[in-house]
Amino acid sequence: MDALARLEAAIAADGSAAAWAARVGISSAYVSDVRRGVRQPGPSVLQALGLQRVVSYRDEEARS
């Protein structure tokens, strides 16, 4: 499950985005921005969802 899907499931479980944001200590405006794709989920959102950002790189030659 990706981060946005997990966020939507968490919001549904709490009944509203405002309720989820208040419970985890994140502003509801920030949660709204993440949901609309205006901002990427940062450490506070990811931590509340039990996720961790992972970045990887690969050699361009590996794509061939």
C-alpha cells in the first residue's frame, strides 16, 4: 500500500482528516496539502502512518 492510500485509510478509520490530524499532532492544512498532492508526506506524516521514506539509485546501464 502506498503512502497516500495508507493516509486515506487512516483518515477513514478516524472519521475525518481533521480528527486524524489532531490525534497524531499534525495540522489539518498540512494533511489536506498532502492529500491534494500539493506537498509530499514528510517525516511527521510518514511516522504517523508507520512508514519510512526510502530513496534508491541505480546505474543507468542497468535500465537497458
